[in-house]
Amino acid sequence: MRTINEQNEFDCLEMKREIQAKIYAEIKDMTAEERILYFRIPSEKDPFRQHNKKKCVMA
């Protein structure tokens, strides 16, 4: 029997860490007000959704 990792190369934790690192790099020098505005971005510019579109392809 094959494990999930053998069937699928997708690593959810790796993706989560990559996205968190990118967001941290973008917001680390922002004020609290700037961070609030940053997280009010439209969904089409959302880093998670953009990254998710690249990684999650239905086979």
C-alpha cells in the first residue's frame, strides 16, 4: 500500500511556511494600520490563492 506522500508530491506544511515567509517579508516593516490594509486585499491578489492555483491542479 502506498502512503499519501508517495501518491502526492504536495506538501501542505511546506506551502504554508513559504506563504508565511513571503507575508512576513512584506509586512515586517509596516505599521499596524498598514498591516490592516494589507490584509484587506482583494481575493485575486491574495498570495495564498495565487500560490494555491499554481500547486493545486486536479489530475
